[in-house]
Amino acid sequence: MKLRDTGLTAQDIKDKVNRYMIETYERFDFLAETAKDQYVYDENGEAYLDFYAGIAVNSAGNCNEKVVAAVRDQVGDIMHTFNYPYTIPQDLLAE
């Protein structure tokens, strides 16, 4: 979702976050609007080098074509499951 489509300003978004979300960590003072490979872009198109792997996730970059295609393909079968059944992608990845 793009900021221009919301009718809000970046400050409006920050204010909503401060009002409705529990602060568990200090945020960076920019609005991440899009991402591609190793960069995250704010609402003005300013690029930020993304050194973070996320919290409890992997570091596959952002919107890498191969990763996006693999995710789109997989969510058509199973989006999420627990570790009790065997799943083909999990087993192949573990190998």
C-alpha cells in the first residue's frame, strides 16, 4: 500500500502507530513503503540499505523474483503448518 493512496501523511501514520500499538522497541524515523532486494524505500523513494533480517525470520532480501515466485507457488498448496506432519518443502529445505 502506498502512502499516497491512503490520504494520510507520514506523520499521520506515525501518530496512529503511537496511539494504537504497544511500543516494544524504538522505531527508525522513516516510513518503509516498498522494498526490493537489499533496499527499503520510504514514501519519497529514498533508499535505505537493509541490514536487518527481520525478527525471527530469514534474510532473503525484499521482493527477490525467485523468492516471490517460490512463495506464490507454495501458498497455493500450504501456507503454514506445524512441525508434526512431514511437508515436502520443509524436508527438502532441511536437506
